[in-house]
Amino acid sequence: MIIKDYITFGYPHKRIINDLVRKRGFVKKEGKKMPITDNVLIEELLGNDDCICIEDIINAIHKCYENAETFKAI
């Protein structure tokens, strides 16, 4: 089948999440879509939710069941 090559099953590995966030991750600041370039930007926007760096974003997405509030904020 042609579509079989474009569908995945199961949970993503942390490495895949890491690659996606670092290559295609964006944040919204003041209504503008900005690429994630540094941790200062992340700390400004998500510092109140215990998320101060890109690794915190990756961990929150990977382990979304542990801290639902942080996952929801991200």
C-alpha cells in the first residue's frame, strides 16, 4: 500500500521528539510565531510553569502523563 510509508504506530522515542522540537519548534510571543532560538525566550514564556529550557520542553512532551499542567502550557 502507498499510504503505509506515511503512517506510524506507537509512541515516539525521545530522540524523535528532540529532533522535531529543535528543527521545527516555534513559540508564540505577542501573537507572532517565532522559532525556538534560545532558552531565554523559553524562560520568559514558560518560566511560571517550571519550564526554563528546551530540554524541559522535550521532557514534558515525552512524559506528558507526569505533569499535565506543564504539558498543557507547552
